[in-house]
Amino acid sequence: MSFTPPQPGEHTAAVHHDVLEPGLGDPMLEPLGPDNGVEVRNISKRFRISTEPMSRMSALFFNRLIAGARRRDFWALRDVSFDIKRGQMLGILGVNGSGKSTLLRLITGISEPTSGEIRRLPRIAPLLDLSAGFHPALSGYENLFLNGSIIGIHRDELREMLPEIIEFSGLDHKFLEAPVRTYSAGMMARLGFSLAVSVDPDIILVDEVLAVGDLEFQARSAQKLLEFRDQGKAMVLVSHTSSAVNELSTEALWLHEGVVKLAGPASEVVSAYNSFLTEQVRRQGRVEGLAGTQSVIGIRPHTVHFDEVTLADAPGRPAQKFETNGRLILTFTMRAEQVTRPVDVMVVLEFQTGTVVEEFFASERGFQPVQLGRDKCEVSITFDPLMLLGGDYIIELTAVEAENPDSVLGVSEPAKFTVESKFVNFDVYPAFMPVEFTTR
């Protein structure tokens, strides 16, 4: 991946896109470099945002100069340049609002840049919203033909591809004959992803779609993306999971507030990005380190104690080994030397590499903060299904004041366990693991 700025006098005007769908004569300029799949040069994107509400009628008659004074410019991207070579997967990292999705929309041609130039190969598979274009009243079969026609696949060609699409989706015939309004989000993702990857694209854009569906489908989807990479496709992966970018991407780009903060080998960019996130957490006064450390800012020793942290399987038997998509029950007790204000619990789940798989406050998942005293309060966290791939893990619990999460009251000993899985491990995890809390 290179970041060569255009030469003086080189044309950088916004590219006009007449056709948005791939395979239908997209007029997008092709790359100048024979080894490149995508070339982005000095791309900037501006949005005009109203600073004061105005009705349509008022806007119609309002003087344009005065109306302009009621708007402000928001630059979602500023002077972004990079190349993606054939056979390369570029991972894009960044917090919410950094410009990742805007960049993908510009590459697909959904919207136009304010300035700059994009050149890419013509046939593109944008895996941005896998349910987009599905008609809820039509069956799965009917939606496959409808979406196939939208992306330029002839009905006869789709009929030949249909067995492969259905096999990859894993959906039963009875579901494919039912209206898609009856589908779960995971089934919609399976159908949309299976159709998109059945096309022979030059470029694949992936925006967080690996975080949907069950774990087996996530693993097969990741495997399919690696096959595309080996076939010489140019690929872009946008994910909030830095471990997915590190595992699947060869190069990475870190966007922050619309500008390129760092670009280079995926391992180096991911390391810098994780360090940035860790520093952000420190500033918020939560945990001083994310990778197994128990050094905590603002902790008041002996305020809250964690006792009897145990792990159990589905029948409720003590266990240290679990299976993917099985059940894990974590039970612990909390007590305090004196009556406390309502206490919340932060749960941190880490993979053996130190990667944080999940981090959330229990109150975000249905837990009711409790007042503690000398009497013990027993809490159980049930992970069902246990959507983790094979490897060793650690769960650590941190007690905080519910109304002031910066105030840390106590930290548990780490609970270690192993997951055994028949799936290939790509370190790709869902963004939201299903959990259930019970308190006694």
C-alpha cells in the first residue's frame, strides 16, 4: 500500500458516478498502476449541516446567502490517499465518526467526493449492509433473483450459481421459500453474504459484516475472504475488532477525525491503535491496562471484595474447558466492609494474545446495580451460546460506582478457561455476545 500524493498540476477533480451498481457499465476510471485494484488520491468529503432548524417552505423562500450563514461545513474526510494492490486486504480502523463508512461509500460510488480522485477496477462487491435491497414480502429465492438482477447477474447465470449460493448460506429449502420478513438477522446476513461472494468481483468491501450470524458462519465467511485475497482480489475490511484486522489484513489504515493518522503493516497499525484505545480508557479512569493487568486508577483497597469466582458448564458442573456454542456460567460473590452506593460491574473478556474480545458494564446488559454490605451478593453471568473460538481466555471483573464509573471499588482475580472448537480460528468475534445476569 502506497501513499503517493498527486504531482503538481495532476487532475484531482471529483469523479462523477452515473451508475452505482457493479457490473452495469460503471464509468469509474480504472487504476493507472497495473498491480493496483484501487487508487485513492487526496480525497476529501464535506457535508453541509444546518445550525438552526428551518422548514422547507422557509428554506424555499429564504435568501441563499442568508441560508448559507445558517449552515456549517463538516469535513468527514480530509486529503486521504492510498493504493490497494490486487491480492491485498487493507484493514481500516478508527473510532465511531472517524470517516470509515464515508470512505467506503466513496469507493463504491454511492456518493461523490468533494475533491480528489478515485480509480478502481469495475466489478465491485460492497458488503456494507447485507439486508439492503431485500423485499420483506418476497421469498428468499425471489430476493436472490431480484438482487442478482440489481448487481448485473442474468437470470440464467444466477440459476447456475444458485446451488453454490444455497450451499454456502446453509439455509434450508423451507426457509428459502418463506418471506424474508420471517428471517432472523443472522439468516438475512447469510443470504446477503452468500449472494455477494458468489459474484466474481475485482474488489470486495467489507464493513463489519463478520460480526453477524453464528460463529460457524463467521468462520466460513472469514475463510472465503482469505480465498478471495489469494485469488488476487483487492479487498477492504472495516472493523471495530482490531484482532480481525490484524489476522486478515496485510496492510492497515487508521482514520481519526477524517484524516490518516497512521498507515503501514497491519500489525504495526493495530498495535498503535490499541495503544491509543488503552490511553483513552486510562483517561476515563477505568482500568490502567487492558491486557490482564490489575493496576487500577482510583481504586480504594478493600472497598468491594470478590469471593468464590467459579466457572460451570451447561449442567452446572465446575469446569475449565468449554465448547464453542456451548454454555458457560460464571458465578461470583461480592461483599463490602460497609454499605456502598449502588455498584455496577465491568466485565472484561480477553483472548490468550491479550486481545480484548468483550468489555461491557453489566448494567448495559440487564444487570441491576446493587448496594453492598457485609452480606454477600451472588451474581451469575450466563454466556449462552458461548460465541468464542478455540483458545485460552481470561475473564476479569471490576466493581465500580453505578453513578460514577470512574470510581473503581475493587477487582477480581482473573478466571481462566479454555474453549475447544472444531472451527478454524481467525480471531474474529461478534461485536455483541449474548449474556444473561441473575442476582441472589
